[in-house]
Amino acid sequence: MELFFDMNNLKRIIHAQIEDIASLFDSYRVFYKMESDIDAAIAFLNDRISKEESIIFAAYESENAIGFVQIYYTFSSVSLEKSLILNDIYVDSAYRKQSVGQKLLEKAQQYCVEQGFKGLALETAIDNPAQKLYKKLGWEKDYHCFHYFWQDKR
């Protein structure tokens, strides 16, 4: 079934709609090899929303959420500007290749512009086929820096 999504099919998630995306968020985590834990997923999302630490937009078909994007706030000391990190994007497998992911990315970009942020950053797997979509929507790959991560392994 071919769907056409416009911005009217997307909405910003508030506390009352966390349940709408909880199973999608849990599936997203399972995709990244984490154990399923719907209660922890709901608690995590509630924390992000209540502390105003993230913005979540969801795509809907009728009353059902079929995808989401979550963005976090960050800052640049060098440019003295605020920016966003697109940390999570997920579309239910039954709705992939129907422009849902593209519309979610465009919504995040629109929010970024409207709110006066410097830009959006994202990290993706080297073999992620969505890289073609990122390039199509104007995202540019960083070649001037490496990404490192430290983790306490006690």
C-alpha cells in the first residue's frame, strides 16, 4: 500500500502520546540488540519529555503511530550556538520505503530552522542504507573529524 505523508500526519509527542510510540521505541532498541523492556522504554521517554531534554515527532496512519524521530539539545562552545542531535529515527517495517522516514527527517529539519538552531547532527552505521536519503536531504558527511566514545567498563 503506497502512502503519501505530509506534515499533517506528523505531530510532536507530549506525555499523553508516549504510549502511542512506546512499542516503536522498544522495537528500535531491540533492532540495536538491546533487550525488550516496554516499561523502561516508557519511563525513559517520560523522563526526556518531562525534563524537556528531547523533542519527539511521530508519524501516524489514522490513529496509529508508525514511526518517530527523537532529537536532543546540544551546544557548540566554538560557534557559541545551540544545535540538535538527531539521535533516534525508526519506522515500523510495514511502512518503510513509503517516505515516512523522509518526512520525519524533514520535520526535524523544519523544527531546527524554525527554532533558530545552528543545525542537526546524526551518527549512523557505516553500512546504513539510509545514508542515501540523508544526502538527498542535504546532510553532509564529516571528513574533518573522528568520532570517539569512552565508556566506563568497571
